[in-house]
Amino acid sequence: MKKIILFPALVFALFSCSTDNTSEESEQPKNVYVLGYEKESGINTLKVWKNGVSSNISDGIKTALPRDLFVDGDNVYVVGCQDDASGIRQAALWKNGVKTALSNGTGQNYANGIFVQNNQVNVVGSINGFQEASHWLNGNYNTLPITSTFSKTADKVHGDANNICIAGEIIESGSKSKAVVWINNSLFNLTDGTTRAIPQRVLMSGGFVYTLLYLNNKAVIAKTNSTSGTTLVELMTQNGVDAHPTDFAITSSGDTYVVGYEVINGFDTPFLFKNGMRQNYFTTVPTSVIPTSIYIDGQDVYVSGTEETVSGVDLIRVWKNGQNQNVNLSSSAQDRHVTRIIVK
């Protein structure tokens, strides 16, 4: 049975296991990877910045959109989509800058999330114009089991040594959708489909699957396992203000961080919550900022985001412990957007 409860400060004391976007060791200098894109002459080019130095991922000939990033040892994986010669978006995986097409159908195709473990590369997305929620394992295509005839997409993926969980969305109308998870290919409903529910990220921890949702203009975390069902936990954002969560992280010590933004007086105002408590993290935000990703490295909290400046140019920003980092990620001439940050 599902139930909604307000987010108490200690609710995430239940979390006990680490996830792939956290690291508790900070003894050695770490590499900071940022995934995003630069728009020039109408073309979006995928880029990865490693410690502020950029590398082109897509070819810059056809527009590409980045969706997710994974770093495994020396290998850097990017998933997203790129327009083909006919202008139709096709799902793709880039490993160290080398592209592999993933599409398995006609129409628009998307790759949205990636998780790599023990040389098993899991990519999720959708094909045929959102008609099939999709899972590619080492490049081999699988249709995720679902009976709905509506639009379907797989959004994010995570796992551990023995399990794979995939979060997705069934769009039943323009303003209503149902959030779901597949746990080892078994389907579980997270919401009832009476409002819009969009998964932002999924993590496995302590035998449960946690899915961050944008649900009815609120930030909500769904906690699921195969025996106890799903509990929905609402983050206490400002009353009457649209709250858009974008990413979250769970540390091995049990701390849970959520980033996102609220629309206040027409501006995108960023927020960061730790264990349900709003943090005074973004202390110097001049204009609209949308945080897109968070990564916890020991005691350090990294956040990436896109800033809309007063001149109308979108810039990439990176914060470490609330301080804007002076890294070479932005240009006053071209729009740049960020999708994901990872510290390894």
C-alpha cells in the first residue's frame, strides 16, 4: 500500500549502503568530470570536461543531447541521442569518445541512463517515438515488460552485484503519467497515474530501491521493495511554489542529499536538502540557476548547474561546498548546459 508522509529530518537514517554517485574516500586528489553540451550555429555538441579541460564527444555535425555519464576506471561513458541525416534523433552510447548506435526501431529513439558494473554496460531509454521502454545490455536490445498501450520510457538505471533497477514513466496523457520501476525485470507501480510523475534518478540502497520523482509540482522520493511495496516521502519545500527535484545522492553513512529548484517570482531558485533539512548552500546566485546533478566525495559536496545570465547566455556552473568554482567550463559567446557531474 502506498502512503504519503512528510519528510522528517531523520527519515533517511534508514539508508545505509553507498551508491555509485558517492565516495567516502578523499585522501587522493580526485578528477572532476562534467557532462554537458555547447550550442553554436544551431548545433549542440556533447562535451566532457575533466578538471576543466574539455573534450568533444559528438562530432559537432549533427545536434546531440547528453543524458547521463558514468566513469568506470579509465573509461568514460556517455549516453544520449544524436540527429541522423534526416534529423531524427537516434539513441547512442559513447565510450571514451567512440560512438555506438543503440537504436532498434524507427522514429525518435533516446538513451537516457547508464550503469556499468563488472563490464556489464546497462543503458536505458525508449524507441519508436516513446512507444517502447528499452534496455540495452552490452549493446543488445531488450524490451522492458509492460502492458500499457500509452507512451513509455525508461529514464534511469542503477544496480548492485546481483540486481538491476530501472525507473521509467508511462505517459497516459499530456498532463498525467505513472512512475514505475523494474526490479530485475519485474514491474512495480510507484504512482497511480492521476497526475504527472517524472523519475529523475534511481538508486539501490540497503535492499530498497529509491526513486526521486517530480510529482504534482513537488519533490518526492519513492522507497520500494518487492515485499513491502512503495512509500512516498515528500520533501518539505515552500508552500505554493513549484519544486523541481533534479538529482539526489545517498552516502554510506546514511546521509541523503537532494538538489533541484523552485520557481519563485519567475526565477529558478536552486535548493539543496540534506536529510530533509534545507541547506544554505547556494549563497551567491545572481540570476536563475537550475542545479542538474550532485556528487558526494567524502565531506565534499559537488553540484553542477546551468545559470541563465542577464545577457541571455546559459553558462555551466560547478559548486564545491557551496562555493562557485573558477573552472573553464563556460563561454560568454555560446550557450552551454550541464547534465551530470562525477568525482572519481
